[in-house]
Amino acid sequence: SLMTTIIASGCTKKQASEEKKLKIVIYIPATLGDKAWADDTSEGFKKAMEELDMEGKFIEGGFDASKYESDLEQLSKGDWDLIITATPSIINEFTIVAQNNPEQQYIYLDDYNTTDFSEGKFKNVVSIPFKQNEPSFLVGALAALVIPSDMPHTNKNDLIGFIGGMDVPPMRDFLVGYIQGAKYINPAIEAVESYANTFGDPAVGKELALAQYDQGVNIIYAVAGMTGLGILDAAKERKQYVIGVDADQAMLYKESDSEKADLILTSVLKYFGHTTYKTIEMFINGDLEFGKSMPLGLKDSAVGIAKSDIYQKIIPDDIKDKISEIEKKIIDGELKVDSAIGL
């Protein structure tokens, strides 16, 4: 009817004159306080709200996966210009909701490139896999350099360890980079791999790690979430080296347990905060290509290894220089890192 047309056109003029800010919501399948990816994401989002032209809301979805789908569905029915979510633990629920709401635009952080998003089947999603294989190459090289060095706590065996939370393709992406990096330094090196089949059980992590150290493994790369905390305990018990993941774990223990902290050579990091900020900025500037996968690596400052003051203190200068040199080669494209998931 004529009446509704007049009202409708009236609204549009009003909005145009107010230069509507973009409304962006982020929903994480976690809670804050993890001193790792969730807290980091929150920092990046806060910075975006302060510095970029947007309105935003940060929502902690918690760990009850039965809520994820209805929560996302409810957000998708709201007036958000962009919905962001993250990590593989919400992949199934997210896929359903993104399919149900083709008009809603989404960013999905830490997609593992094994889904429909990376194949462009979703025109309303930008999927952002992290190239965890690249920093994994660096820590493999680091392990191989530490073994023959004068550093304490090594047994000179050409044997390194890897303990993953689950034996799934994304885990193997950490593994292949790690082995390739170690063999780049020393082709004779061998890797022992174990899987805990859980990301939430430190006791299992400890048991697997003690078994590997007893086998003569020098250094263990722990990619196992909370299970990894048990691996750090085993490293302390055996006085052997370990490599962490997800947070700068050496710095987490620096005050409370310096003996443990000094055995954590470094940690492989995904910079969720930086990536959250950058992708929101790209969205606001119209630089995101929806329906595409955008893998981000060392070159994009999306991943890296912790070079904390403990790393500076315990790693000899010649080894640090070699790691920086390898890092530059990967960034420059001189060194191609293998991937288990086609990154």
C-alpha cells in the first residue's frame, strides 16, 4: 500500500543521514580466562571496537556444544552485518547455520581447510585456516639444533617426540611440518608420535610423555590442549625439553614454576587477536572475498613461535640466528612447508 511505501522510504533517508556503523558480533565456543586463544581473540576484538568504525559484541558460548547451533541461529536472525566464530570445535553447528542463512555474512577463524568452506561452497563465508605447519617446521628445526648443542638436558639421540590430542588431519598438519623442519637440519632424525584421543586429560598426556622420554626421545612437541599440561609435568619430572602450543607456555609458568618454564623451549602460536583485528579491518574496507578460503601463515603474522625472555635466555645465539634465517626463507617463499591438509 502507498502508506507503507512512504514510511519505508522515510526510514532509509534517516539511516543514510546517520551513516550507520557496521555491527559485528563474535561468538566463541569457549570462555575467557584460558590465557590462550580465547583471551587473545577477545583482545583483538576489543582493539577493533576501539579503533575501527564499528559496533560490536563479544559472546562466550562456553563448552556446552548443544547450545552452539541455536545460539548462532539466533544471532543470524539479528541485524548483525558480520558474525565471526572460531576453532574446529564448532564446525558442525556452524556449517548448518551458515547453510540456513545464505544472506548472513560470516568469518570462520581456524577452519581446518578440510571443509566445504575452503572449496567455496558457501558464498557467505570467508574461511581462515592458520598455517600451523609453518611454525611447526621452525620448532622441528629448533629441536634438531638443540640435540647436538651444548645445552643441558639432551641425550644426543636423534629422536624427537610428538604427542597430539587426536589423530586427525589438522593434528597431522602440525606433525608433518615438525618432521620436515627437523629433517631439514638433520636428515637422520626420527620422530616418535603418540595420540591421547583427548584434549582434556593431563594424566594421559603425562603417561604418554614419560613413555616417550623413557624410549630415549629428547624433546616432545605437545599439541594436545589441556592434555598437554601433563606433558609439561613429565618434562619437569624427567628434566627434559618440551615445546608448547596455543599460548606462550614458558611465560605462563615463569613465576609459579620456573624449573618447568626453563624446560619449555618455545611454543607454537596462532595469533587469533591480530587475525581477528585484521579481518574485521578488511571487512570494513570491503577487502574480504566471501566464498573463499584465505589461509594465513608466518608472512601474515597469523602464526609464529614464542620468542619470550625464556627463549632468549636458554637458546644459544647461533641457534636463534639459524631459526630466524629459516623463518625468513619460509616468509620469502624460498622454503615450502609440507601440509597434511593442502595449505
